[in-house]
Amino acid sequence: MQTRKQKLALVISMLAAFALGMATLSGCALFTEEKIAATASAVLELDKTYHRRENEMNTVQKIFESEISDGIINGSAVFSGTLEQDLYKNSFGFADNSHKVLMRTDTVIDIASVTKAAACITALLVCHSRGLIDFDRPFTEYLPEYRAKLKEPVTVRDLANHCSGFYELPGESRPYFDESGRKMLENVLTLPPPHPRTINAHYACWNYILLGQIVEKITGVPFAEFCRKEIFLPLEMNDSSLGSPLKHIPPERLAQTIGTDRPGMISDFVACRLWRDGISTGNAGMFSSAEDLAKLLRCYLRHGAAPGGQRIFSEEAFAQIAPDRGSATDGYRRFGWVICDSHMPGSSFGTSLLHSGWSGQTLFMDFRNDFFAVVLTTRCGDYDRAKTDRFRVIEALSNPNFLSEQG
């Protein structure tokens, strides 16, 4: 059986023979041997490009098919591209636990802790652009409702980078937790940090509950409303919201995430109680789709500009999060977005920003190549494998050969 390349070579040789014959009969100079050879070479190179791209796409498909088969995820939605071009957009598997509703790239998913970066950090960058907040000032200046006595000042940046001392050790329960969202907020506002400030990140939702309250306080607008008005609507992220999915989203476009009873619920056990009881939080609770989040990441690649030139946040604000090589420690951040992650491709360190969510999502931006990737899954199995595989997908999609072929 002939391979695709052998068949292509045969077609090219047949066309060349025909062209040379026509040129001999007509005396036409358009079909010279040199021009035919150059055309044949270009066609073969195009075939190689297609073959390399096909390999990358097969890698993505195989990863997700294996995960679905092994019960790691129910389904996934993927969107990658550059500032000007969509490179890959596809979905696999199902949006629900019963495997009755197919996943789509416009399926709306609870994105768990990706909320911290996509909503809370973006909102803080907007506030910084308007002179409402200085990230290096003590957070208590912006949240006078916080009543615990601090042994040392804790800045807004400390909260965003998980270096504040507000964290629990592995295996410890969260000291602020309560079944009542209102009681939980009261605890957050009265408990001191259990630990001193740190140099390296100690990841904890506690920080982003406080940051969500700060955004609400300095803007005078409910956190969800501020994000929708100042971020989602200007970027035409029309399916994105905080606290609950928008009412116009039909049931067949809602995903079910791990630990929930039905599609459209918040998986994070802290955020779901806070939002349920009317309390805003920046740690989790955003609903969005791969298509909407692609718009947000393109805004970041433009350093805060919307497609028409309108600024969502300023260039100066972007400088607060711009990736650097300040530390190669796992979890290193400049302001909220992760710069160093043990799962990320090594070549991306210092040029990329990313954030992941517990229920199976990762956003990734490479500013060197103006590249982004949104990988949303409905995880139902092993956390470590699911996260590792999302980064394998990102690595395949951000392959330099693949990117150059799309340019």
C-alpha cells in the first residue's frame, strides 16, 4: 500500500510530465524544468508542515481520549492561538458525569481557582490603572473591616502572591471555615495570619477571599458586577460571570465539575458557601468558556488592551505582572499569575504566565511568541495526572515548529 507521501510524489511527477509535454508542444516558457522543480519542492514542504501539525493534533487527541477512557476527566475544551490567529479549537468527551451532554468550546464551566487570576487579579489591575490601589501598601488600608491585630504589615502584593502568612499547613483544616458564608467572612475578617510573611508562595484561598473584599470596598460596586461591567462586557465575554452561570446559558451548555450535584454549580467548598450566602470572594466561583477566556488572554497579550484599542488596564498595571526570572521556585509569582510551575515547559520560564484550577483547568500565555492556550476539563479522577496532561497538551500546542508553521 502506498503512503500519503508516495501518492503525493506520484501526483507531482505526473503533473510535471504533463507540464513539460505541454511546454514542448506549445513552446511556452512558463513551464520550465526549474519552475516545476521549485513548485514540487514547495508542495512537498507544505506536506511536511501538514504532517508535523497533524502529529501535534494527534497528540492532543490521544491525551484526552486516554484520560476519558481512564476516568480522569469527563471531557475537555481547548482553544489556542496568537494575537491574530486561532491555531486550535476543539472539544472532547462530555460536559456531565452521566455522559449525556457533549462538551463544546462554548460550554460554560466552573473554572475554580483560575478565578483568582482571570477575575480577581484582572479586577485589581483595573483598579491599579485608576489609581484606586497601591499593591505595596498594607491591605488593611483598603479593608478597614479587617480587625485582627497583625504582628507586621501585610501588603496587597503579599496576598496576591500567597506570601502573606494566611495559609494552612498540609493536613490542617481551614480555621476560618464555617457552613455559613456570613460566619465564614466574619472569621476571615477577625482571624490573624497563622504564620509570618514568607518569601516563597504558600498557596491558600484565604488571601483571595480578602482580595475580593478589597475590590468591592475600593470600587463601591459588588465584585461580580464590577468584573462583568469592567472586564467581561468590554471584551465581549458574554457568557462569563461570577457566583452562578448567567440565565441565558441553556442547560446543554453547562458543565458539571467534580464534587457537584449537577451542572452549573461551584465546586470549591468555600466559594460555594460564600456566593450562596451573598458574599463576594476572589478565590473561586467564576463561570466561563474556552471561547470567552481566549478573549481575556488576548487582552493580556496586548498588555491590557481590547481589540478596538480600549484599555481594560494600563501598561503600567501590566508591568506589575510581566513575567521575569526573579525566582525559579515552584509557585513563584509577581502578582497573582504563576511564572514558575514544575509542570510547565522549561523553555517557557520567564516569558509566560499561567494559572490552574483544582477541578481541571489551566490558562497559559507565552509573551515571547504571543501565544495562548486555554485547556478546560471536567476532572473526575486523579489530580496530578490531569494537571500533568494539561501541560502536555499545552506543550504540544506551543511547539516552536508548530507555531512557526502557523505564522
